[in-house]
Amino acid sequence: MIVTENLTKSFKKRKKEEIVAVDHINLEIKKGENVGLIGPNGAGKTTFLKILSTLILPDEGTAIIDGYDVVKDSNVVKSKVSLLAGEFVRSLYWRLSGRQNMKFFANLRNMWNPEERIDELLELFDLKKMENELVMKYSTGMKHKLVLAIGLLNNPPVIFLDEPLTGIDPITAHDIKKIIKNDFKDKTIIWTSHNLYEIEEMCDRITLINQGRIALEGTPEKLKKNYWGYEKIMVICDNPKPFEVLEKVEIKGNIVEIETGDVNKIFLEIMEIAKKEKINVTEIKTLKPTLEEIFMKVIKNA
């Protein structure tokens, strides 16, 4: 559904300094796949999405969406994609009602008789009871829902979600994630966020961009397996201090965390120390790596 080859975009700043925001990105996304795009601020995520949305032109390379080139066939691509971001709530007209906002944006897209689609989306996002209220009276979460509803007016097959849950309460975030899981199954999605737990929960595959380039990609489980490189053991006990003699150990209160490449060996050492020092161990378990730890490891080694 989405294929990019050597996609590149640079910006000139003061003193003729050139910043490469997107640096020869090659990426392929299948129809119906939900891909998480992560990376530090300034990594190039938003620029990448803006190129795919035809909002800015690439300097080099190609991007194809559903068989259409984002540059040569921009008008067709515009009808197939929707870029939605948390900050887009500022694009709403606050002195219009929710329904009036949807009608306005439907007219901009030359949609004839959009009432049925508007009703469907108001129901989907639980906005029907507030459809005739001015948007200025909406909560932040409701404004986010309205922006998502507007972005789906023309039922695009490709959706770009740029920090879609930023600044909203957990209940609304849960509602939006549930809608995306249940009702967006046929959509191809690129989802950017700094919340890596959110990305892991929602996405089939993850791509990390750093300094405009893809640093790694794969499923969450594959990334953890390939980039972790060690096991981490957690020990909960009443006297953690004696475990300081072990290598790569970190103590947090009554919790001991140990990195190791040999789980069997470290378990024996833990039990020997516990027996010798008469330590009451209440729990020992292997910790799974988090995307945050992998993210930090890759960024620091870049």
C-alpha cells in the first residue's frame, strides 16, 4: 500500500546550513498494516508524513501510495490519505457546532450529501449528543474525537496518526484506541508517538527513525529479541545490599535488578548469596525488555 525509495528532504536554515530531515528512507507497508513510527524530536517523523500526505515535496526519491506517486499523482493521493495530529484541534472552528464543522470540511472535499456519513461518524465517536453544541464547549478529548471524525469523512484507506492521543485523558484515549482497533482494521496506518507503550499496544510493526534515517524496524517481539542482547533478573528481598557484589546490578529499594548473559549461573549466585547472608527472597523473575530501553540503547549508540 505504501512504498518509499530513497525518500529524501532537506531544509536550509540560517547561514545556509542544511538540515537533512528525511535521509534516503526505504520503507514498505502492506495494506491493513499498522506501523508505529518512533524517534526523538527532530528525527524526521512529521516531515516524512507530510511528504506522504503531499503537503511538502521530496528533494529526491519516490513515494507510492496504493499505486500512485505522491508527486505526479498528488490529487489522487490526497483522496486516499488523511493526516491527523493532536495539534490539529486548532484547525476546528470553535464558534461552529460539531456537525457544522463536519459539514464545512465535507464541502471542502466536494462531498455531496454527506449527512449519512456525518451521522455514522458522530455515532462512532460518541459525539451525537453534542453535535449541535459549539466546539468551544467541547472537552479536549471530544475535540480530538471530532478531528478524527473529520479526517475520516471521505473514508480514506490510508491514515497517518501523528501523536493522536497527546494531551487527552486516559478514558478518551482508551475509547479512541478501541475504535481504531475495532473499526480501522481495513485501514493502513502509520502511527507516531513518544509513548512507546502506546505504540507497542497498537502497532503490528515498529520503525525507529533517527537523524532522518531508519535505525531499526521489526515487530515489537523481534526488536526485543534482536536488540536486547542479555537477560535481566529481578529479585525482591528484605536485604538487597549483599547482592552488590554481582556484576551489572542495580538496587532500587528492596528490588535488585541484574543484567546477565547466563541466567542459570546468575540464579545459582543469587541463591548462594541469599543462603549465606540469610536473606529472605520473596520473588525472583526474569524481566522482559521494554521498547524504551531498546530505543535509548539505539539512540545512544548512533
